[in-house]
Amino acid sequence: MSKKLLLAKAHVPGIRTYEVYRHEGGYTSVEKALKMTTDEVVEEVKKSGLRGRGGAGFPTGMKWSFIAKPEGVPRHLVVNADESEPGTFKDRYLMEFIPHLLIEGMIVSSYALGSNVSYIYIRGEYAWITNILEQAIDEAKANGWLGKNIQGSGFDCEIYVQRGGGAYICGEETALIESLEGKRGNPRIKPPFPAVKGVWERPTVVNNVESIAAVVPIINEGGEEYAKIGIGRSTGTKLISACGNINKPGIYEIDMTISVEEFIYSDEYCGGIANGKKLKACIPGGSSVPILPANLLLTTAKGEKRLMNYESLSDGGFATGSMMGSGGFIVLDEDQCIVRNTYTLARFYRHESCGQCSPCREGTGWMEKILQKIETGKGEMSDIDLLWDIQRKIEGNTICPLGDAAAWPVAAAIRHFRDEFEWHVNNPTLCLTENYGLRHYADKIHVPV
Ligand SMILES: Cc1cc2nc3c(=O)[nH]c(=O)nc-3n(C[C@H](O)[C@H](O)[C@H](O)COP(=O)(O)O)c2cc1C
Ligand code: SF4
């Protein structure tokens, strides 16, 4: 059984309220941190090896140490609660069921960064969670954990919640900052990075909800203790939102030493593939990361068991690996059509492109049209190469990584399932009613022993 650091108390009745949360040991990390210097808090986070849980996996302590400190200029912490990546729904769970954990983590992090005004930018659709967070902020303030001179420490901090308008691009940190400032959520050209010029041109750190919640056990247990959980550069625990064709979809807090096979088939986690079907493929880190066929998902190209962590999931690069990303684990069984799945994702990215750069604005639309053509039985063989060519021209040529996020799913689908695309072209009527069947996949489909 994996150690639980974030969700250990999530099922305690009434944990959403301040009284129960405090009774269960809540806010002790704030008491501890306020007795440390701000540099010491940053140092603990560095020692923990915590990597950002929003997708890129950048070391949190290092990010904090980059924040500029010009004399007399306020600094800000912004928590990214936009969570719009298809397949990702872990932050929602944390905020809904144990909101004080985020508020506690924010107070410690704000102290470390010198932020007297911090923000939670939450996706517009999470309206009911906005109310839950505001209630938790009011309770924390009423009990002296927010506001002026917190617990007599001389540190002041306010937290405000800002709802977004429902655009995926506002999860990208610079688009989020634009939106927080009341503008259209267009990503900014970097540099300057938010650590130098963020909200209202002030030094800003943007961190994911789960990253900031993890600061609580790091301060409580110490950075070194936290770093003992996990493996390699994948320290601590990770929340995984598992969905698709599995018996037990849900949120799991895992120790990053377990194998992908155990995660999918063990009753402690996903409980195996639903309806007795077989595993065909998986998108292991949210919709933007490369899809992997079952054989490469469970075992790396070196023949080692693939583990649920940053290094192992990306082992082999994009040729044979994928990414941990945001932890949105989407499982596809033998009946799922890869072309249809890729087309659905392409529609999403075309819709969510902000339109600032032409490779993304035009390329996402072209990819959607070509995929629709192939999916509806009107495709030609040359379309597959054209798709490949378009995604190559988007990747790395845009202002923000949404372009890459749109290109990678298409590239991986063609790389690993080209035969399925060709089958669609060769069977223009059959592909409308039938999926590319199990018989074609003897080598790729996993049969549990
Ligand atoms: C298109 C796009 C959408 C993103 N959406 C989110 C999101 O919903 N939540 C999030 O934490 N990070 C998201 N990110 C990553 C953020 O830009 C940023 O790297 C992250 O919030 C940093 O937090 P971390 O270091 O704690 O992971 C997104 C990035 C891109 C390019
Ligand atoms: S890559 Fe796409 S979403 Fe990002 S700035 Fe360019 S057009 Fe906008």
C-alpha cells in the first residue's frame, strides 16, 4: 500500500471544515515554517526534490529560487487550478474534499516567496469548488492564519480566488497571468519569465495545486524524509486521475516506485480492464502526451518493467516512451479506434488554440480536417504523410507549448498505429461501422496472465 501524504485525511468526516482539519493536525506546517527563515523553507523544498505536478515536472524549489527580488516591488504566488487537460481531474478532488490543505500550502509558500497577496486561478466550470475554497479562506482568516500579522509572526497574507472563463489555454502560465489581469488569455512571449515579470509586471511564481499542497508534508516531515519516498528524481507521492476502460476509475495517490502493470491490474488501483476486455493502449499523462501501445506501455524498449514515474514513463524518448505529464491516465481497450480518438483530440486542440501563431492556428485546423477525412472513410494514403508533415512543422515553432501538445498525440498515433490509419484508408466503408479489430493486434494487445 502506497504511503498517503495528500489524501491520507481526505475521507475523515467533516475534513472540509476548519475545526476537523485543525483537529487532524492541520496548519502545523505554517507554525513550523513561520519559525524558519524564508530561505530555509525554500531549502527544504529543494531538498525534497519535488517536481511541479502541473505537467512539465520542473523542480519547485529551483523555480522558487529564481524569483526576482527588486527593492520595494511586491511579489506574488499564483496557484494554477485551471485543470483543463482532458483526462486530468486530480486538483479538483484535492480542492473539493480537503481545501484547507491547499490553503495551508499556500500560506507556507507565500511566506517563502514573500508574497503578501496570492491568488488561486480556477477554471470557470469549477464554480462549486470556488465556493468551497472561499469558505476555507474565510475560516482560515477567522482563525488567524490569513490577514495581518499571521500568528504574531509579522507576516501578512491574503488569498483571492479568481474564476477563469473556461479556456484551456488559460492553464498555460502566461495566458493565466493575462487572464488574471482581466485581459484575453493569450500566452506571452518568454523571456521575460514570470519569475521576473509576471502579474502586473511583478515577480510571480505559478505553481500547480498539487505542487503547493505537497509543500505541507515537506515542511511537516522535512525535505529529506519526503525525498526518501519514490525513486530517482521522482520523489514523494503523485496523484493520478485514472479513466477510460478500467474497472475502477478515480484518483489514486501513488508511490512512484510501482509498475504501470500493477497500477492497471491491481485491485488497489484501476482493478484491470473493464468488461473483461484487453488493454490496447494508454495515454499516461493527460491528452497531450504521446499514446503508447500496450507492449511499450508495460515494458520499456530495453525490456524492463515500466514504472509510474517521470523517468520510466519517458524512457526511450518519444520513439518508444511517453511522459508523466499531469498524471491524467487514459486507458483504451481493444475496441477503441485510434483514428477516432486522435480526431477527437485534434478537434479539442483546434478549438482551444488562441490563434496567435500561424503554425498552431492553421496547423491544428488542418490536422482536424485530415483526421476527419480519414475517420469518415474519405482518406487517401498521402493524407497520413501529410498529417505527419504538419505535426512536425508545428512542434517547436510556436509561442507556447499548446502547439506541441496538439502535435504530439498525432505523431504518436501515426508512429505506433500507422497500420490502423492505413486500414481506414483501405476500408472506406468498413471503417464507419467496424473497429480495427483484435486480430490485427496480436503483438500489441496485452493479455494479463
Ligand atoms: C496549454 C497549456 C495548458 C496548461 N494547463 C495547466 C493546468 O491546467 N494546470 C497546471 O497546473 N498547469 C498547466 N499548464 C502548465 C503551466 O504552464 C505551468 O507550467 C504550471 O502551472 C507550473 O506549475 P508546476 O511547476 O507546479 O507544475 C499548462 C500548460 C500549457 C502549455
Ligand atoms: S501555440 Fe497556439 S495556443 Fe500557444 S500562443 Fe501559439 S496559437 Fe496560441
